[in-house]
Amino acid sequence: MESAYGAADLIRPELTALIPVLYLIGIGLKNSRSVKDKYIPLILGIAGALLCALWCLGAADIKSFGDAAAVVFSAVTQGVLAAGAGVYTNQLIKQARKEE
């Protein structure tokens, strides 16, 4: 019987290290007060895609336009997923600290 996909199945294991990195970047942006809160997830998504692009370009054997397109797609997808996991982690921590 096949299992349903989870986040661990979607983010490449070697890129899961980006989750705490992006979480910490988000905290830094929040504490800097120079960036509005509403832009932090967008900035983290872009940063995640760029960091994933660096890894994907280093690990890929690009021989055609199709290969390059696959690398770009993978980098953007993995970066957005890692950023989403970082933002989700932030929200879990904030909600756990709330007293209701």
C-alpha cells in the first residue's frame, strides 16, 4: 500500500537544511524593523529559490535547455517549499507561546 506524500517527500533531504536558515533569516528581518512583516514571506521565498538554485546548479549536469528549465523549476519549487516550512515553523513557535 502506498503512503500519502508528506513534506519530507517533497523537499529534497539535502535542502532541508535551508528550513532553519530561512527561519533565522526571517527572524533577522523581523527584528531589523526595516522590512514590513507582509514582505517577509516573499523575501524568504526569493531567498530560498536563490539558495536552492545555487545548490541545483552545482549538482546538475545541464546539457540542454530542458535540463536548464528542470533545474530552474526544481530550484524555485524547493525554495518556496523550504521558505513555507520556515514560516510555518515560526508560526508554530509563536502560537505555542501564546497564553489563552
